[in-house]
Amino acid sequence: CGSSDLNWVESTGKGTIFTFTVTRQPVSRPLVGRTPWVVVEVELEEGVHMISNLIDVDCDDLQIGMAVDVVFDQVDDEITLPKFIIV
């Protein structure tokens, strides 16, 4: 943490929920009508932790330790965002 010695790690995209938070109130105009919004910290199989969004999930069923898999949201021709789903 805080190191500038960074590198890329190839990943399967599979992991488990390490922690999460659910935002139920829109905190900015772009989020109006898009809540609840789930931010998740995933521990990937390779040991790397990644923060992203969890999609297509019932927030009341979320638990730490649940298995997740990465999916890719093609926002436009230049931006693709990794997100996670429960498996």
C-alpha cells in the first residue's frame, strides 16, 4: 500500500465477497433511479483485492464470502468496466 512498484496480474475473474456496502439513497443526480447501488471488495482467487460494483443482486441476500465472477460493462467504444455477479 502506497508503493509505486505496481504490476498487472492475470486473473480468472473469480473470487469471493470480502466486504460490501449498499447505497440506498442517491448521492448525486446521475444515481437517481439507479439505487440500490452495491460497492463490493472482491478477493480474487489469485489473492488480489479489487473494488467494483455488484450487479443483478437482491441486496437483502448479500453475505461476505459469497462467490462472484467478473462481467464486463461496455460503456462506450473506449470504456469497459469490470463488474461482478453472484455465482
